[in-house]
Amino acid sequence: MNILHLSFSPRGPDSESHRLALRIIEHLQRAHPTAARVERALGTDAPPPIDGAHATALGAAQASPAEASNAGTLSFSETLISELERADVVVIATPMHNFSVPAALKAWIDHIVRVRRSFDVGPQGKLGRLRDRPVLVAVSSGGAFSGERARQPDFLTPYLRAVLAVIGLRDVTFFTVEGTGGGAEAVAQARARAERALQAHFDAI
Ligand SMILES: Cc1cc2nc3c(=O)[nH]c(=O)nc-3n(C[C@H](O)[C@H](O)[C@H](O)COP(=O)(O)O)c2cc1C
């Protein structure tokens, strides 16, 4: 089994979302001891924004020579999509930034959600081309965004669910450590809640 581990916190290995993702991976490796892991730290080394050649190629009605030759940042898109295709399980570690995904994760999405490559457009709308596989998302946030304690909107989890569904990834599960801005006791409680959710998830599969 191949685990693709993508981290999007600018705080790298010190980040709470990375910590939670490592707990997810421990559970996965317990269930699949021979599982291989490929890690990409994209929060500290963000994908480049889509460039002009890339955007022009995708805006054309049909595949153009620029698209066929992976002009500009299309070559980077190809690398990231191929990596995703090789994975059996995807683990995404991300903080919440301004109620949504951080810029580095949005950049990754712009590379992997690509017309004529990871999805097609037909009369019914967009149709994913990728084989479905589990996507386990570790989210960390300074305040609460779910449950009764939430005092802010959540554009992160519905957006990620919707945009991954476009390319065919519908088996998406979120684990969260919410309220990291509340001090050590709040973090300890949030981590304990996340541990219980993880245990329940892996007990059930
Ligand atoms: C630019 C920026 C924007 C943030 N926006 C939010 C937000 O909208 N809601 C929230 O609860 N926390 C917000 N935070 C706090 C982080 O989500 C929080 O510190 C989180 O635990 C960081 O996770 P990490 O350690 O994985 O990077 C923001 C932090 C930064 C740096």
C-alpha cells in the first residue's frame, strides 16, 4: 500500500496538523505494516502558481500543443497528478487559514484539478477521472469551527470535499484539532478528542 502524505502548514514538522497526520499514519501502518509513505512538505515549499502557458492551455476548447507538451507549470501539475494516481491512501495535513485552506493547499488543488486530465466536462457537468481512494484529512485551527463551540464559518471542509469529488475522490474523512489558540489545556483536550475519533474510525474498518 502506498500512502501519499501531503503537509500544508508553513510551520512544517512543528505544526499541529502535521502531528495529527502522523497519528493517522501510525494507525494506517499498524493495519498495513508494509505500507510505503511518500511525504511532500508543500506548506514550506509551496507549488508555484499556475502560469500563463498553463492557464491558456486549460482555457482552450481542445487540447493544444502547449498542453500536450506540458508547457510552463503544466509539467508540475503532471508530477502532482501522477503522484496522486500512484497513492492508495492520501493523508492531507492542513491548518485552517481565514476560514478556509491555506494558499499552498489552494495552489496544489489548482494543479491537480485539471480539465482533460483529472476530470472531464460533459452534459451532466464535471466527471472525475481518478480512481476513488481514502483521503484522510488532519485539520488544525486556532478556534473551533464545528459543533456547539463554533464561532466562525467553515469553508475548509465543504470546499475540500466538493473539489476532490470533481476528480473522483469521494471517500474523504476529516479529523480535527480545534482551538489551538486556547492554551495548553485546550490543546490537550482537542488532541484527546481527535484520538478518540481516530480510534473509532480505525476500529470500524
Ligand atoms: C494566516 C493565518 C490565518 C488563520 N486563520 C484562522 C481561522 O480562520 N480560523 C482559525 O480557527 N484559526 C486560524 N488560524 C490559526 C491556525 O489555524 C492555528 O494556529 C492552527 O493550529 C495552525 O495549525 P498548524 O500548526 O498545523 O500550522 C490562522 C493562522 C494563520 C497563520
